[in-house]
Amino acid sequence: MATESMLITTHKNVKISYTEDSNKWEFDLRGRHYIKDSVRECRVIIDKPAPVSKKSSFEPVEAYIYDRYCSSVGKFQKIRVTSVAAREYPNDSPACWTVDKQGTLSKNGVHNLFQITGQNDILIDEHRSLDRKIKEAALRQRTIIEKLLVKIVLPTEEH
């Protein structure tokens, strides 16, 4: 037996049909089909405002991130800034969500993020060069200390 609509009503220009076989009310709204138990439920959904698109106007960008705790040369890494992060507390610094080369998602403060520009490339190269020089100097210092520090020989006590 075919499904037959016995009653049809309209609410805010939306046609609501009653299907006797299923004892349900049906309607289409904003590209979606709804089936409800009562006309009241249908009207509640129709009366709700259309959902607002959550699409952000933020376009992802490439940037440098400075990791002050990175022990290797290359504290600056290229990452992709994907969106602005919500602040957990009112006094929080602005932060962004980023993705690194390995695909790891992280929340980072904007104070550690820098634009990729020709001038910044030059400054980062200089920073990396200074890092290498500091590490070389520290290695030379350790070598000198190893050469300088000759353990003193204490006289042995005789009993």
C-alpha cells in the first residue's frame, strides 16, 4: 500500500504533511528532510533561525615559529598557522593553532610566530650562525678545561 498524506498544513511557507501509515509529520527545510511526532515539533524547528556559518575568514598562512627550548641548531621552524585559538582566560596572550611538518597540531602564542619575509630570512640565518658559533665556543671551552684541569695529587697518609 502506498504512503498517503491525509493532512497538509503550512507554517512560515513550509509545507508540513501528515503521513497516516507512519503517524508522523514530515517537512523539508534548508535542504534537509524532517520527520516528527507532532506539528508542534515541526513548528519549533521551523521557527529556529538558520544556523550561522562557522567558517572563519582567517586564511591559513606559513610562518616561522621560534622554539627557545630546542637544543638543536635551527630554533626557527616553518609551520602553518591554521586558525586563531580561543583564549582560555581573559588575560591570556593571543594564540594560534599551528601544524608542523610532521602534521602535529599545537597551540602557540603569537609572540613566538613570525612572518616569512626576505628580511626575516636574513635575520634568522644570522641567528642560526650565532647559535653555531656559541656551540662551537662552548665546545672549545670544555676542551680547554679538560686540558687545564690536572688533578692534584694529594700525599698519602701513612699509618
